Amino acid sequence: MRFRVPKITTVIGVGTVLEGSIHFAGGIHVDGTIHGNVSAEQDERSTLILSDTGLVEGDVQVPNVILNGRVVGDVLASGRVELAANARVVGTLYYKLLEMELGAEVNGQLVYVEDGEVPPQRLGYDAGTDPDNGRREGEPQREESDQQTE
């Protein structure tokens, strides 16, 4: 059965920068930048299309994902993932069905997820792989002794 992309109801154009998370239903096409998490209704039709000019800095939790741009964060797709030649994922990619073109990159883990299986809650930046140790812009650098233990 061939996957049919739903009607695109939202477009984030080139030069547009969205600060904050977004939740959608149906289809969304991103040519711009999203600084925040992207999530969708967990149905079989909701689809994120990220073009070669698109960038998401945050986690993606969408049933179907078609990437030709860059995601810096984890991707959880309960349906289908298509990685085109210019796709770049820096983080863990959880997938049920994966199609990957020559040239696409995943700098992180690929984790197969069965139907109905819930992956471990690992979505989010990992300070262990972040050179700023989880620090957001403008925050002072944390020292080991500043962290409390239980």
C-alpha cells in the first residue's frame, strides 16, 4: 500500500522563524526554522514535510515524517520516515518504517519501534553530547559541584 501525503494545511515559509513548540493535525510543510518541539495528532495521516531549507531545533513527535532538511533533536515517528538525500538528523530516530536515500545522515541512534510499543522517554537534548552541557543561551555554565545529588 503506497503512502499518500495528506493535504498540506500549514506552511512555514523560507525566512520564517518560529520560536516555540507547534502541534498540528493533517499536513505541515516547513521551509523555515522552528526553535521548539513539533508534535501532531497521533493518527495515521498527520505528516511533517521538512524541505532542504527547513530546520527544526527540538524534538519531533509526528506519525509520518518526510525530511530533506535538518533536525537537531530526537525524532519519534509511529508510522513512516522518509529521509531524502539532504536530510540530517542529530539525535535518536525512532521509526516503524524507514526509507533512506543515499546521502542522508543520522548522527545518533536508529531505533526500530513495533506497533503500539512506547519507546523509552529519552526525547530531549542529552547534556552528555552537548558541548554546552545542556546550558541555554545566556545561562552561566554549570559546574559539577553545582549539581545536587539525591
